[in-house]
Amino acid sequence: MATPLTASRLLKALRDEGLVVHEVRSWRTHNRNSKGPWGPTHGVMIHHTATEGTDSSVDLCYDGRSDLPGPLCHGVIDKKGEVHLVGNGRANHAGLGDSDVLRAVINEDAELPPDNEADTDGNRHFYGFECINLGDGKDPWPEVQLVAMEKVSAAICRAHGWGERSVIGHKEWQPGKVDPRGFTMDDLRGRIKKRLAKAPEGAPETDGSGSEPEPGPTEPQHPAYEPFPGRDFFRRGAHSPVITAMGVRLVAEGCSRYEEGPGPEWTEADRASYAAWQRKLGFHGEDADGVPGRVSWERLRVPNS
């Protein structure tokens, strides 16, 4: 039994496990908490989407369907092994399942009982991850996607102090379900067990600041350059010569969106100029939000002010 992770703790746990994580729209406050309780949490549930295509699958899981409002899970794992967070809190993914299975998960029993009853609210107790796959037994599961499923599960288990037996498939919870199809949950749990026996990998694909997946190796920071002050430094009302120096570098890189030139106060022009710099580096979507992250900052090489 555990108190659900906050959005920030969930994001940190996933990135600390070495995952590329995308924050989708207003995922931090997107939930079904008004329809029922969220928590205590007891485990992680794995699904397949029965869809193809990353963007459409992520949108479906965020928005839901006419008969089932979103979010339909907490995160979507695409075929590149990247995670798209779509909800935080109660999500419509587990439905009613077997209370005997829940007890076995809580106790981390070596074997799960048959899921022959639908008498317990699973949306309250399980984190849910939808993995993009047609679920027809023919659509392949890329190794990078399987590794991501393993990492996602291990990250949440580490955060709560759980073992691999706290991870189940939808088909092990709710009568009549077949997902995930194409691999066995015992194999996945075996992988999770091995991963939990090692230290987490860290977050090589991201700058660790809540944005910007790393597109390539970073260059070492030169002592003549301003160290990364953190994302919280760049907020409305911030005033510093560091902001001016950053703006001068953005102008030099051809990323200026200034009308009168950079100054010491953080403005919308700074944000727009920095977003252009992020896009120049290859970031896109919500990862090019105009708020500096460690990777892009170190590559900009802002001189010491």
C-alpha cells in the first residue's frame, strides 16, 4: 500500500531510470479524481493500445473516447521506447477486476490467482501504461519498447519499495481481457527483477530539468560560461545580467525574436528566442517551450556576466 506519487516525483522516477519522457498538455492535473478515489496504490498495470501511430495513440489516451473519458492511462510507451505522460491521478484503464488478484499483488505472491471476478475498482489502485501495439499477435514488440516497459515498471517499483510481483498485465486483472498480447508477463517480470537488482541508470537522454530529451552527446561546460541556474530561475519578473548575456548569445545564433534587443528582465521575447534555439538544436513540441534546460543551456555557452 502506498500514497500515489506526485506528478513531479513520478517524472523524476522515470527519468532517473534513464527514460525519455514527454509531458503531454496538462497531464499533471488531468485525471478522473472527481469520479472516485485515487489511491492507495498497489501496483503497475501494463496494457496494449490496439492502435498504431504515436500521435493518434497518445491523443486517444489523453482525450479518451465518447464512451470512456480520458485519461485512459498514466503514460503511453511508443515503439521507440519513449514515454508520453497523459494523466496524473485516477485514470480509466483498469476497470473492475478480481479482489483475489489485488490481494496477491499487495502480498507480492509468487503466483497470481485466476482473474474470474470483476468486483474491485482497479482504477483506484494501479498505475496504468498503454503500450502502442495492435495486439493481434503479429505486430512486433521492438526491444527498445520492451526495455522501456521494464524501466517504467522498475522506476515506479523503486519509488514505492515494491518488487517485480507488483507489476501485472490487464489480462491478469480483468476477466475477458487479452492485453498485453505478444509476450508473457512472467518474462517481463523477470526483466524487471534483474533491473531492480541494479542501480538506476540515471537520465542520459534528458537534461534532468523536466524538459528537452537529449538529441546527442553534450559538450563539457567551460568554466568561462555561466552554469545552468535551473528552470525556476527563468520566470516572470526575473532580473539578472545573466538574462542579458543569454539574449546576446541567442542573437549571435540567429535565434533573436527581440524587437528592441535583449535586456536583464525575463520577457516573452526571451522565451520566444530561446524556443527558437531549442528548435535549432532539434527539440520540438513541448520540449521546445522556451524555458532553458541544462542541455540547451550548456550548448548555448553563455559567457560569465
